[in-house]
Amino acid sequence: MPKSLLEQLPEIVAQGRKEAEKILESIEGRHRVSLQTREVVLPAKDSAVQDWVTAHKRSVQREVFAPGQISLIESPQPMLGAAAAPEVPWANRLIYGDNLLAMAALLAGDDTTPSLRGKVDLIYIDPPFDSKADYRTKVTLPGVELEQKPTVIEQFAYSDTWSDGTASYLAMITPRLILMRELLADTGSIYVHLDWHVGHYVKLVLDEVFGKDNFVNEIVWKRSDAKGDATQGSQHFSRVHDVILFYQKSPSRHWETQFLPLSESYVTDFYKHKDAEGRTYKLENMLGPGGVAKGNPVYEVMGVQRPWRYSRERMQGLIDAGLVIQTRPGTVPMQKKYLDESKGVQVGSWWDDISMLRGWSAEKTDYGTQKPEKLLERIIRASCPDGGIVADFNGGSGTTAAAAEKLGRRWITTDLGKPACMIMRKRLIDQDAKPFLYQAIGDYQVEAAKATLGRDFRIGDLSNIVLSLYGALPLPPDVNPQRNLGQIASIDISGAGSRKGSKTLVLADSPNKLTGAATLKKAIAQRDNLMGGWDRVVVLGWNFEPSIGETITALNDSRLEVLVIPPDLMDRLKKKGGIDKLRGQVRFSSLQYLTIHPIERKAIANAPDGGAQETLTVKLKNYVLLSPEAINLDDANRIKLQAVANQEPLALIEYWAVDPDYDGRVFRSVWQDYRGNTANDGDALRVVTQALVTTPSKAGPRKVCVRVVDVFGFEAEVVTTVGFGA
């Protein structure tokens, strides 16, 4: 007889602890997980306004990470002084990728950012509720709406259909909660937002991870009104609430009591008295709750001996201040409390004053599980000090980051879904957030391979898998020491019976590097010289330099082909259970790329602030989408997509940005436009195709980078050097 979920729970928690311990051990090693900064976002959504850098004179607000550690976002690398500790940069972070790996990277720290272990003040998570729903992404393009299924990587974010149901859900969340505890400061708190599907099971896990004594509250949020679905056959009470489980790291947690305004009826019923100055007050009981048995002090006040809630000294202070009233001799004295001094009524654990988001709400982002900002504002005000760090590892629509930004707290948010990360990035730009980093998990494929093949795997093992799934046989070890080269031989038979052979060399690049110009030139050299030469070469890459499209165009080699290894390959391999079961189902697709018109650069004769300035006019020309076969669409949706791509390719762009001073390492976007931004035009389904960027003047040529992200989250960029008169 199979074990019940309750019987499985101890083993699930034990396995979760082992998984978390392995991660904590690995962060001490040389090959720890890291974060790659994909973009420094300097919000500037209106092209009619000078760019952010100009407006702020590149003097970004300094933010203190820890005593003696101050940084400028303008300087992502630490600045070293003589005999001085390196300055540690702090910037808010939006991280794309598996939150387990993101937390490992945050715990590990790196050369420029210290570990966040024990430094996070508040964690709020709104994980999927194990609802068995199959969340799909709707992509609206001009004249057509597509429905995209989540990739295997994104299924944690959009689909709760795990093979073992709730047991798998608990196995997923347990090691993550353990790492969250490691990130929390001793004064920190965690709020876990759930509903009836798994709330009671997750509480048992939280009791194990944080300790039963550190449970603070079960908050009930009445998120909606009762549903009138009885006529549709429902046979249950309307489900109108979620639960939020609130735990502390230790009894020394930070806390600020929150209050609600007094209701009119309460004021009318209780504040019935006025003093000589006309101030309204009420009389409140001062007897100690629970009496003597609860340790309340017993003494006499105005001839009445009782157990009181205050010490004798405090009581005397209230009497001296004229705040104790005895309505007539012998009656129990009461405390006078003025209405104009009242903070209101303390917020309890039943929250029915914060409504769910309605369709007309200005906050609405069209993200299915979006929560209202007021909900997060209450949690942040209560449990995070001013300037503290708030983390949300299931970022979703970005409500936590948006609320933290408004309240002056620092924030980190992560999500596994590219649509969610795009929504968050646009939302933060839209509210004129301070500069923040958009980051991704470094070496994600390596970590996924460790999970599938074991932590002792070698890159060569992974290359062999890729070559096999592409249909290539490995070359002999003496010419293939890295085990990343394969071959495909095909034989054509002509009508005359002659036989003509065609040989293709295949190179599977490493997942822990960016495939770029150096790799392609090396592949071409191997094609021409290795083992007597080959007819063509195919390069299979995981991650690419953003300018790879330009590189391929510049090489202009018809015997070179560059294809993308599916990013979810290792996840699919693990799910399918082996190479043989996956063979024939993997599509290696072509790259997307961007082209632009020549950039116009002009000096401004009379700059408004008197400083030397210039303008850059950037115009998009064309965008070629990643092969539609690589996108998780059914045939009907794929046909619709292809029609838009053929007719209006720039309509596929979701977001684009310009860095007028690209350093070749970190992309700093000082101008952005995105679908839905009506500051630049009134078209919510298209980006503008021209940017006018105002920037401080620079002598000589300047390197400009233009980056686009399409509606499916794929990126492409163009880097060009511009002189005056270009």
C-alpha cells in the first residue's frame, strides 16, 4: 500500500535538507553559481525627456550596503584604494532563472558583491499553489492573438502539474525554504502566500525549517467577494481567501505595528466625552487582563484595589498627567484616551480591507496571479526597516519590487518565466524606479547538467549528448580531446549511379561560455584543415554573444551554420528519462538577429543646461525571429506567428533599449521603449521604431549598442561605432 502524504513528509524534508546542504557546500568551492548582469536599467521611458544619465549628471545616489561599503551603480567593478577594502556595489536586482540557483548565487557572493547570507530583512513569496492549472502565455500581436505553452524550464512558474502531485510540490519548495532561512537576517521575517491546496502541508515544512516557536501568524486575506456560482453547479462554500504564513528567523525580528483608521461607528459609540478644551476622548479599562493569575500587579488606585495592567509608577504618571478619571467615588478608575492621539485600531490577522485587483485597476499587468500593492505595502512596512532588503523569489508580476521601490526599501526579485521578467522590467521602468540590474543565472546549463548527470559530470559528457541528439557521431579521441566534435556523412546517388559524399563537421560549444566570433573562426579553421577538411561546419551553441548576428553576417560564409541548442534540453532529458527517449524530438533552431539604419549623430549648439551635449537618432530596420519551431506553439499558432513575422517583423519586438556608451561588457540602457508604453506613442501593440537619445558630448567616435527583446523573451543586439556626420 503506498504511503500517505503525511507518512512521506519526513522523508521529503530530509531529502530537501540534503539538497540544500549540497548547495551550501558548493558555494564555498571554486565553481560556485554566479549571476551574469545582462543589463543595467536606467529608467527613461519618454523619448521627449533627456536621458537619465544626462538628467542626473551621472551622479547616481550612493547607497550603503554595509558599514564602510558604499558604491555607485555607475561603477560596477569595485574601486580599490591603497590599503582600503574594495567598495561593494549595491543595486536592486531582477533575476531571470531558477530561484534555487539564484539563491545559491546570492549566498555565494562574488568578486564584486558580498554574500547576502544573513543580510535579507524580509522575504515574501507567492509560490504556485499546486492548483493543477496549466498556465499559458497569451501573446497579443497586431491583428492576432497567440497562445504559447510554457517551456519545460518555465513549467515551475506556469504549470503546477508535477508527476507526484503535492509530494513533488513539497519536494520542490523544501530546499528553497531552507536557503531562504540562510539568507534572512536574525531580525528577518518570511511571509509565504498560499491557499487551501497546500497551505496546511507547507506549514508543517515551515515548522521544521524555521521552528514551531518561530511561527508568528496565520494571516487570512479575504481576496474576493463570495462567488455566485451555485447556479453553475458548485456544491461548496465560496472560496474567497488565501492564507499568508508569517515566520520569524528569531525572536529579535524587526516589527512595526500597523494600524487601520477607526470606523465612524466606533468613534460615535466610544468617543462620547469632551474635555474643557473641546477635545474628544473615550474612557478605557485599565484592569489587568487575567487578573492576579497572569501576574498583574495589585495595588490601590483612588480607593480601589485591583490587579492593574500598568506598574504603580506608570499609573502614577497617568494620574499626574490628568489621564485617570473616577466617575464617582468607589467606581473603578478609567483611562482617558483622546481621539486626536489615536493611531487607530491595530491590524489583526484577518485582512478584509484590501481588495483583489479588478479589471480596471491601474496596477493591472495582465499577469494571472498578480497581487495588489497594498497587500505588500502592509507586509513591508511591518517587517522591513527603512532601507532594508526585501526579496521575492517568485516575482511574478513584480508587485513586491514595485512596493519596495515606492517605500524606499532595497529589493531582489527572481522568476523562472521570461514573460514574468519582461512584465517586471516594464513595470519598474514605468514607475521611474531607481537604476536596477537585470541578471541571469551564470552557467545555468552546467547546473542543470549536474542535476541530471550528477555533480561529477564533465563538459565533454554534455557535448556528447548534444552531438548524439543532433545526429552526429563523435570524432576519434586523438583529434577530439575536448569531446565536442562530431561528424555527419551523407551520400548522394545520382541518376548515373555515381556516388558523391558530403561531410559535415559539427562543433558542440560549451554551456559555460558565450559562443561568438572566436568560436566561429576556430570552427571555420577546423572545417578547412582538420582530418583533410570538411564540406561544411555546424556550430551548436547554448549561449551567444548578443552581437552574434552581426558576426555571422560579417563572416559571410555559406559553409557555416550556427544553431541554438534548446535551453530546456537538460530539463527535457531528465523528464524523458534518457537520450533514446528524446532522440528525434529535439529541434536545433536558427538564431534571431537585428538590423538598424545608420545612426545619426549631431552636436547640440545651445544645450539647455549649458553643458556640451549631442543627440543620437537610432532607427530599427529589421528583426529576424528565432526559428518559430523553437517556440512552444501548436501548428495553428505557428502559422499566425509566421504571417506577422513576414508582414511586420518589428511588431514582434516587446522591448528595446539604447546604450550610447557601450563598454563591451555591461549594457546600460539609458533609453527604453516597450509595448504598452504610450509615453512615446499611442500604440500599445507596437514599439516606436526610432529613438532620439540626448547624451553628454564625447570627443571622437562612440560605440553604441542597441538591444531588443522579442515577445517570447529572446534577445538580439547591434553594436556600432558612430562618428560625427554618420
